[in-house]
Amino acid sequence: MVCMGNVCRSPMAQYVTLHLASHAGMGSTLRVDSAGTHAVGGNTPIDPRARIALAGRGYPIGKGRSRQVADADFERSDLVLAMDSANMGALRQLCPGEHTHKLRLLLEFAPAIGMMDIPDPYYGSADGFEKVLDLCEAGARGLLERLISLPR
């Protein structure tokens, strides 16, 4: 899961996906991580407003810290999911050519939503974090449904 600073959207998507995967019996087979395209300096905790939104819906929150996308992320991941088209563009520039097929938008897995970008709530109010959480839940559910339907 990748956003810009790795303090709002991508960690929210990570925790939602991990929690829903656990409830779907996929917790031991699915690894979900998050990073930012511009997490300069890194090591920043998740935004308190994101933490409050997640906790309000009962999502367990880890002690993760922000970090920047690394070359190893493209190699070890089956999918690299951007939160919006701007970060998708940044990922395309960073991604080695042999791994570009792994790049997708999270909301591609939730076509009924009718949008592809999860907006950045950082400069907004708590309501923006609730909307982002709604979108992360829809994307994560669609992603898990797709993974469950794959032949084993």
C-alpha cells in the first residue's frame, strides 16, 4: 500500500486489509506493508486522526512508522497498490521495468465506488479520515475477494 507520506492513507489501508484478511482466514498467508513515495526522513508515526478513525471502527493498530518505498518492495511484493494516480505516477518512475505489472490502484478492486483515487485527508478534518477509511474498506474487500477467487 503506497501513498505520499505513509502516515495516513497507506497505513490505514494496510491495517484494514490485515484485519479483514485475518477475519477471512487469510491472515497467515497474506503479508501487507505500507510505504510512501515521499516519506522523506521516514520514521514518523501514523497520523493521530487516522489512528482515531481506525480505532473507532475496531481496527487493531500496529506501531509502524513511515518509510519510503525501496527497490526491495517491488521485488518482494506481488502487488504494489497506490492510493491515487499521483503516487501511481511516482511509482512508475521508481519501479524497475520487470515489476511494473505489479502496480495497481487500490480502488481498481472496488469499481462500484466510481472513483480511482483515495483523497489525501492530511490537510482536512476528521471527516476526511472517515471517508478515506470507507474507501480503504471497499478497496480491501474487493482485493480480498479477488485473491480468494484465484486458483490455488
